[in-house]
Amino acid sequence: MLLSCTWLSELLGRPLDVSPPFRADDPFSAVNIAARLTNLGLEVEGIEYFELPKIIVGRVDEVTPHPDASKLNIVQLFDGARTIQVVCGASNLPPVGGKVAFAPVGAVLPDGLELSERELRGVVSNGMICSETELRIGSDGEGILVLPREWEPGALLQDLVPGIRDAVIEISVTPNRPDALGHLGVARDLALALGCELTLPAVPVPVPDTAKAMPELVTLEAGDRCPRYLGYALEDCSVGASPLWLRVRLHRVGLRARNNVVDVTNLVLFETGQPMHAFDRQRLDGERVVVRTATAGEPITTLDGIKLELSDDDLVIADAKAPQALAGVMGGEGSMVGEGTTRLLLEVAFFEPRAIRRSARRYALRTDSSHRFERQVDFAGQLELAAARAVSLLHQISGARCVAYCDAQAKLPVPAPITLDPDHVGRLLGMDIAADEIARILQGLGVTLDQSNAQAWRCEPPSFRPDLGRNVDLIEEVMRHHGLDELPARHSSSPEELMVLPEDPVRRLADALTDGLRANDLHEHVSLAFTAEDQAMLFASEAEPPRSPDDFQPTQLVRPVNPMRLQQGCMRPHLLPGLLDAVAYNLGRHTRALGLFEVGRVYLWPLTSDQAAEPTGPTAEIDRCLPTEPYRAAAIRAQRASGSAPAGELARAVTRDLSAALARVGLHAQLRAPAQPRTWLHPGVQVGLWIGDRQVGVAGELHPDLLAARDLSEHELGYGELWLEALPPLPTVQFADVARFPGTTRDLSLDLDQRISSAAVLAALTSAAADSGSSTDDPPRLANADEPRRPIELIEDYRGAGVEAGRHALLLRLNYRAGQRSVTDAEVQALHDKVVAGALEQLTRVDPAARVR
């Protein structure tokens, strides 16, 4: 939620310092207010400052057409001291004597543009007549900002309009604090923390005595869904643009100004946290409303033009014939307030939160109103204050008169009193807090106290704080305002011996792989455990049973009954969708190469009970009912496709990342063809990672169709993953002596059919070397002192000029050495010839034309 410091200052009854730099010792500076809010549990996510130090009021003295541009005018503008010539192309220039917002030469606009003298089609322009959008005080960019004629030329605009100079604080409000979804609730917290007197919003023109009670204005048929509904009939309304101060105030909190009626309801919403809605009463059949549940299939068109077919679980505000609003969520198009509206019916209501939440989720409509109704608004004093405030403002701004009202009520909630022992506060918090301090804090928050029993206070929480239901809730409030920084540092010990839980070896392995992938200059990504079902189905397999750990069938998807978002209706069976979302987000904002990794769980139902490991431990009964949660480690690299880059470059890079991460934990993978090709990888650019005879992962280049579906066709993406449950136990670290004698190498170039992979050649050479062993003591053998796991190095896999089509040339380097002596060139050459001959004997069974180049 966005908070305007100017708005807060009015509710705190004293100004706040909103212009940096700030004094560190000033508790009423915007930066210290932000720090105080975080300490109170209203976490600050950001703060932004606004001011227009050189924008002034200008008076139009003369307007003449531009001699060389039909859409431009030359304006002689009086700035309070002298007349200035300005060229302007706006179509809504006021007549002579009108006032406009003027930025003189030297002024800097909010977008950073510094104005200077400019020549437009041969005419000099000394400054700029500005619009709302150019000044960032509104959303109307169709024309210039026309000001009231009575304003004095030369006056600073920010001195005339509150909110132009402001600091806007963005806070994160937890679901248990609906009172903090309005400036009034936040100001109440700040007033108590800063020692100020809370100033309630002014209501200079309350509901007049001439307004009569009209019970027939509201018919309450669903009292269990709407325990209280205040309806006000207003007449003589003149719908038009809101005054500038109101438009600026709404813009500062992220709202677009519509018209004076809608803007008043939005202003009161962000001021008190109470949503409300205005109907055009003339467009209501019977000029009244009925609060009822919808009939199944009943149609309604919302304010934004969306056509819905309602459920019988929805609460609607209807006229005598049809629904006119989806209660607590959004109004209907049929009774929308427009330019010709003169009679209003103002709704200020209290709806049952759970029903509003269901309706908002059912139709994926998240509005400012539903956000507050879902968390429960006030049904008593603050609701009445909001209603009176709205009626008063509508009278001031639009001329609307309240002629009738109706307060329809059913069974309202009754906050249960809470018993609090003040001594228990100190025992629970671990610090001594005086009873007077506890009483001061609770009363400042609106809690009514009966302290007749010193050990059992009777506390009645205010109706605008539905989160206060237990004594620990009150103690938490005391802790928030007394301050966690007052908590003394004390050593605590337990007389009982604490049980040390055994370390989870899979978690330890996951942490080690995380360190290894991070060491390869990859950025760690943590995605949600939920994904869209259509994205998950891209990785499903029809194989039965699944042939590898990453295989799953559609029936194994875990679909929560109540997902966080309808668009993400299942738990992720694969890490790639989340990583692809992150890649698309980043590449949409910059062109740099990107490398990400994630180590986390995926979620699948076992196909049969036999496939699930028998759970153990105190939660075994529950674990039997839960899906499996295997760990995965995945890496992805992305860059813009380039014709100069080698094919499969990123696939090889990702393969190196995974291999290096495994090597860091003592596991060494071999690269071979995967046991089965992955349909989501490029069919010609994928490889399996093997340890012994077990495949533990896969890597390759993402399939072009998958990239096209994500609008990433102009990029190359390499992806790989490891299946932690397939990894063998980590080996015990063993040390070996550093080689003291030199080795030697032989390079080998082979001409082979492309069907023979480099992995097959390495296997053939290794096998031939094992069969060529000598019976002498300490014979030469394939060995590499620098990289013991790579006695044979693949230098190049070449396809191109000089090599027949369908074949490739492999260049390899074979390392030879003995254990405790130097080798001779003759004995190494003899061994090398045997190894090459033995390998060719195996390879010619597949490719008779295989030869040494």
C-alpha cells in the first residue's frame, strides 16, 4: 500500500518533513517515519520523494497563431514579474486571463528534462506550459493543466496544492492488519508511537437533519452475508472533474482520477480503509437496492466491461430486477455514474469476508475493495465515519444533497472481551513493562480497559481490529509499541537436554550442490512451488511406468484444492517452468547473457503405494498421505542467438556447470547418450550425465518449439538438471601422493561416422587400454596427474571442410605415465599403438570405415 506523508501529516495534526536531506534526530522526517513503521511491523518496501520547486502559476495575456505551424500558438505569459513568450501546441489553452502551470527556463521536470530557451519553427519559446502527466501529479495528458483563475501569477504550484511536494512510502501489510489498509489506521499507530494526538478526518457537512429515514431504500435479504448496509440517497449532483488537490492525492497513492463522485469514494477508501460504491439512482429499477444472493447463471457486466455468469454462492447488490454490482468486488456497468448523473445512491456496507474472498477468486477479480472486505472492515464507528465523510465531500465537491438514508442491519459481530493479566505481559515478553505503560499502549490503539481487577483486566478490542481476539494478541501490540529493541539480552538455558536432530543427507547434498553451482558464476533463483498446469504438462510422459526419475504421468500432478492463484493451479513437477519464467522476465529487460540455477523440490503423487518410500518418524501417519518431494538441481544459461557462436555452446556450458558441481562433492559424471531422449530438449543436442551404470541427470539445448512458445526464439538456451535421489552415496575423501615423475602424451585424430559419439570413442579407448596391460612391474598406463579423472582429453570434434558429409573428425589427447618411474618413448609408443588398434577393432564393428587420420 502507498502512504502519502502529506496525508498522514493531516491525520497526525502536525507537518512531516518530506524534502531530503533529513535531520537524523527529527522523528517527523519521512525517512524516520519509514523506519518507525518497519519497527511497528508495517514493513517499508520503498520511499519516493516528489517536488516541483520551480513550477509556477502563469497568466495567459495573449494568444496568437504560430506563423509557420497550424497546430501551434504563441502565448504571452505573465509569470508574476514579467511577460514571457512561450510556444504551446495544446488545444485546451484557456482564454486571456486564464491560469496555467508554467515551467520557466532552468526548471527541471520530474523526468529529468531541464528546460532551456528553444526555437520552434522560427519562434523562440522560453519555457513550457505543462500537463498533469509531465508534472507527475495526474494521469491526464490530453491537454495542459488549467488552474483556477483566482490564483496569483508567480505563485509556486506546490505551495497552493497539498500533495505536490510529498514523500510516498510503500508498505507491506500483513493479512491480519486490515486497519492498516487506510491512512487512518497507519496514523493511529504513528500517533501512539510519536506521542501525537490523532486527528480524525473532518466532516464539516454531516448528514443533514432534513434527510429522512427511508427503510425501503435498502432491502436486506442476505443478512448473514451483509450484516450492515448504509444507503444514502443524494440529489442535485453535478458530475465533473475533481479539484486538483483531490486528483493529486489520488495520483500519489497510485489511483487514476475518474470523476468527482468516484474520486470521493476512492479518497475515503484510502483514508479510512472503508470501500464504498456510488450507483446512479435513476438507472436503478425501483430506485432502491436489494442485497441478495445471485441465482445460478444470472448475468452481470462489470464496470470494466467483463460479462460474468454468476454462481448462487455470490452476493449481489440488485435493483428490483437484476444485479447491479458483485458485492464487495466490483460495481456493474448498468448503474455506473456518468456525466449525466444527478441522483446517487451511496453504498457503505459491511460484508462477510469469506464470501467476498470466494467471489473474487472465482472470477479472478482483485480490486482495492475486495482486498479490504476479504480481511474484514469495521462495522461500527469507522464505517459511520467513512459514510459521513463521503456524504460531506460529495456535497462540497459535486453539490449533492443527502435527502434520505437507510441503515439496514442484521446480526452484527460482537467482539468478545479479553482478560489480560498485566504481569503475564512481562513474563511472556521477557522484560518488565509497567502496568501504566501497558494501559497507555492499549488505550492508544482503541482498546477499552476495565482495570477494576488489577490481575485480570477486562479488555474490549475496537471493532476495526478483528485480529485482536486473545490475550497474546494484546501482548503483541504492547511489544510492537514498547519496542523490540528494549528487549534485554539474557542468556537462557533449559534444564532439559535438547535432542539434536540428525542431519538430512539429501539436504546436505543439496547445499553442497548449491555452493558448487554458485561457484560457476550462476545466480541462484528461488521460484514458487506452484506452476500453471499447461506448463507442467509440457514435461509429462506417456511411458508406463516412468523410465527415469524426471518422468511423470499427468495423473501424478499435485493439484491443491485452494491454490494461491488460479493461474498456478498445480505444484511444480519440474524446475524448468519457473526458471523459464525468470529467464523471460530478465531477457525482456536487458540483453546481457544470463545464468541461473535452482536447487529445490518437485512434487508428484506416486503411481502406486509401492513406489513411495515407507515413512518413518513421528509424522509417519501424515507423511503417507502426502506426495513425494524429490530434490532437483537445475541450471540454465541464456543469451541472444548469434551466428558467430559455436552451435550448442550453452548446452556444453551447462553440462560443465553440472559436472563441476558434482566434482565438488566427490562425484564424477561421464557424458553418454541419455537412456531416453527428452522431448523438451533439442533432439540433436542433449546428453546424459552418468555415474557408473546409473543416469543421474540430463543436459542439452532447449527445443525450438518450447522457446517459440515462450517468445524466446531469438535466444539460445542451455538447460541441465541433476536428480539427487539418483546420485550414489558421497564417497569418502581419499588422498594420493603427488606424482613425482613426468608423464607424456600422444595426440590421436580419428575419422568416424557421426553415429559414433565421442563418449563411445572414449569408452573404446579406455577398454582397449585395460586389455593392453603389461605384466611387468610399474608399466606405463593411461593416467593424468593433473586431472586423474580425465586420462583422455577430447580436444576437438570437427565437422566441415576436409571431412566427408555424415562423418566427423575427433582429436583426442591420451596421457601416459608410470607410478614410480619415468617412462620411455618406446614403451609408451608401443602401448599407444595397442590401445589405438584395440579401440579401432571395436569401432569398426559399427563403422567399417573408421580410421586414424
